[in-house]
Amino acid sequence: MTTQTILIVEDEEKLAAVVSDYLRRAGFTPHWLADGAAVSDWVRCHRPVLILLDLMLPGRDGMEICKEIRTFSSVPIIMLTAKVEEIDRLLGFEFGADDYICKPFSPREVVARIKAVLRRAGSAQSKTPAGVSLDEDRYLATVGGQALDLTAVEFRLLQILVGSPGRIFGRQHLMDRIYQDQRIVSDRTIDSHIKKLRKKIAAVITGQEIIHSVYGVGYKYEPEDS
């Protein structure tokens, strides 16, 4: 049986201990870190199946950690926080969080939400992106067997979206993944790239939209027949 390690990043030791106990009972292997500065290196070395990430950590903000992880990993992340305002939830999704649980919470709810996120992630990974083929070495993309004339940025954007079917990517997250040299660009730059990408896809497959807008959040790849 494959070990499913859940990384808990939480500075409240008692809370982390309780959540760890429930995760063990559910068949997971929990690992606890209280120091946010150690998270990225640990994730790179150990590759957990999911991260429970507290938003308010001493020394380093959970949003900053989430944003950094998203530059090198698509591991599912569930934010744990006492903040309940809508703007905080949206910011969590903007930086790449997959779900958001507000404190106080039931440990049983945490386990249930973890299982739900992992089911979604597993379902997305098992899907073959209908009609889309990507050749990273040649930066060549085909849809329905027809080649798309994409720029390097458009190819990378399509690659990110197709890599996680159904997952919503915020504009900031997409910019951070595409422009890793930290250049300053407007978040509307992504909108422009998406518009051009959609136009090129529509030219080869008519009547079907595979890149969808999620109002106020970002974009996702989801073929209509999925």
C-alpha cells in the first residue's frame, strides 16, 4: 500500500496533534512542521500528497508559502485560517490553494475535505485531455490533430491549464508560473494571452470551449465532454 503523507503546517502544537491523530486513523501518514521557513525544502524532498497550511504563521505568511510552492509543485493545498472574510478566501485561491477551512473546525471535517480534494486531484490526473497533445521539446501543441501556431507564452499557459483539468488558476498564479523572472506585468496580460489562445483553439475546433473563465477568480481547462 502506498503511503499517503499529509504535511501539516501549523504553529499550534495541540491542534496539529489532534489533526494528526485523526489523519492516522483515516490511514494517512501525517508530518508536522511549525516553521514556515522549512516548508518548501521539505515539500521538494518528500513530495506529500496534500498540504494543510495555516495562514497565520510566525515568521512567514501562509499565502507567501503557498505562492512559492506553486512555482514548483501542483500538490493540493488546503488553507487553515481564522480569517473568514471573502477577500481572504479569494486571495487563497488566487495564490493556488485548492480549498479553505476556517477555524474553529472539526477534525472529522478536515479529514473529509482532504479526501474530497484528493478525489478531485486523482480524477483530474486520470483524465486524458480530450484532443490536446503537447510536445514540450518543440513547443508544439495540437488540438483535434491540428497544430496550433502558439507563442512560447501561449504554449506554457496551455500546458499549465491542461496539466490540471478542472482546477481553477488565478491570474497571479499563472503570471508567477509563466514569468518566473519576476518581471512586472499587468494581471490583464493573462487575459490577453487567454483571449488569443482561445481564438487559435476555436479556429481548429468549432463549437467547443475548453478554456473557461471563472468570474473573479481566474481560468480553468475543462473539455465540454468531461
